[in-house]
Amino acid sequence: MGMFIENKDFEAWMKRIMERFDKLENMIDKPEDQAAPTIDGERLYDNQDMCLLLNICKRTLQRYRSLGWLPFKRIDKKAYYTESDVKKFIEERARKKRLPPGDNLCCS
């Protein structure tokens, strides 16, 4: 035996579903750069961005900072990296054709 619902209930469910789709669409449609923080018009990357971009763990990123290889700025107790510094770091590593010590280490 089939299940029947009243038309008004069906319409209410569809309205809620469409509202959720609209919320999701608005979240998806926002350009990434719009949400990214900037300083003097330059994009800033946070620790998570850097770990994903460089395919490294947080500890390795911290080592790069400690050794002075990757300059950073502190804003509200959070580390940020300017796009130009990130590009310079990547170019230097590519020129040397080697990665800094510890890059092949797996840390969690």
C-alpha cells in the first residue's frame, strides 16, 4: 500500500528543500579569493592553506618558520603567509632542486 501526503505538506517540504539548496548554492558560488584575507591587496595564506599547498604537515611548516625559510606575519595570534613570500619560497626550493631537510618525514 502506498503512502499519501497532503498537497500542502508536500509543498512545505519542497519549500524547505529548495531553501537548503539555495543556501548551499550561495556557499558554493562564492569565489575562493573573496573569502581569503588580504593585506595591502596581497592574498594571505594560513597554516592549513600552506600545508595543503606544499603537501606537508604542520610540524614541517613550523620548522620552515623557525629556520627563517618562510617568512610569516602574526595577525590575532595566527600565522599568515603572503602570496609573494610563498612564491619566493617555492621558486627557491625549485632552483635548488632539493627540498629542505625533513620534507620526506611523515608527521601527524
